[in-house]
Amino acid sequence: MANGARGEVDAVLGGRSYTLCLTLGALAELEAAYGDGDLVALAERFETGRIGARDAIRIIGAGLRGAGHTIGDDEVAAMGTQGGAVGYVRIVARLLRATFPDAGAADSAEPPGNRAASPARGSPGDA
């Protein structure tokens, strides 16, 4: 079961339940894949809300590997999920929201018409 305090989310892929987490190593993997120089650039990339199929594969794959699963991106690409393409976007949105809670990335990545109201976010100095 996922621990939200650690940035983990649960998802069903290929009929099996997995925990995903974008650990520091998983984020480094995504930085390298996208050519982003730092975490801020990576977060800004996802804030646009424009998530393509290849993005979903990379992000879900990195999240799976970050949580300790030995699954390659080709395997992720072949996995199904409830809701099809929208289901993948929801998984990505939840994972990004758990990883970058103050960036707003996941809010914009929600499929149109399916966006839930965002919880209020504090200022950067709030503890």
C-alpha cells in the first residue's frame, strides 16, 4: 500500500496492483531522458499539462522502478489500465502531484472534464 507522505501512489497496470514512487534516482532518470538540467526544469516541464503517450510510459516506468519494480519501459508500454489513455494520464497526474505537490503539475495533467478541485496550497514558507 502506498505511503503518500513518501510520494507513493498505487496503480493497477496489466491487471496487477503496483506502488509507484518518483525517488531521487527515478527523477534523475527522467532528467536524463528529457535532457533537463535540474529538478526545477523537470517540474516546469510537467506543469504545462501536456503529457504525451511516451511521457506517460517514461514517468510510469520511472515510478515503478523507483518503487523497486524491475520493469522496463517496453513492458510499461504493453500494460493496460482501466480507462485506457485517460487512465494512464490519471496515474501520471497522481504520481506528479505526489512528487511535486506545490508545482501544480498534476492539476494541469488531469484529462479535460475530469479535473477535481485542487486543495489549497500554502506559500513556500509554510511548514
